[in-house]
Amino acid sequence: MDSLGKSMSAAASGMSTQSFRMRIVTENLSNADTNDYQRKLVSFATVYDNETGEGTLTVGPVRTDKTPGDKVYEPFHPLADQDGYVTKSNVDMMIEMADAKEAGRSYEANLTAFQQAREMYSSLIALLRR
């Protein structure tokens, strides 16, 4: 694969992983008020192809954040423990919004790189047609 193709492939894998990351952030935000919900964390991994020497960014395992949520005294709540406390979600809206903004900017950066490589391909083809 030529260098422009590798550039487009790298940008496409970056867009794919950031899209998945945004989905997880959205899931965390939508469950922020769900009792006992554990925030999900995304990890990334680079997979190398020995034949081409190309590295591709992929989504690693999705883990849960083991940080305990706040306990609120609600003795008549159906999910209350024997002491009357309900464990809330451990999702912090500020952290999730920052993660969403970072994922969006990373996606846009990869999209820009992809578009530039595509434009270079188009320019090359136009030059070859002359």
C-alpha cells in the first residue's frame, strides 16, 4: 500500500475508534441517573501488520470504572440496602462532557487528514490525465 493509502487507512481507523468512544460516552451520560450504574471506560490498542509494517488503531476491551458511586439514604427505595442506602451512578457529567469534546475533536482531526489525503489522490490523478 502506498503512503497516501496508509494515511487514509490510519485516519479511517482513528475515526472508527473515536466514533466508538463517543458511543460509550453517550451511553454513560444517558445512564448518569441510573442507580448502581458503573461508568464504562474505553481503551485503545494498536495492531501491527508484519507484512506491511502498518499499525491500525483498534478499540481494546471496554472496562467498568470501579470507583464507588455516592450512597444516599432512601430507606423506602426498592434498591435500598439493609441500612436504607441507595448507591448512585459513578458517572461525572463534567468528565463525560470533556471526553465527548476530546473524542469529537480527534474525530475531526482524522477526518481532515482523510480529506487531505483524498484531495492529494485527486490531484495526482488529474496530473496523470494531462
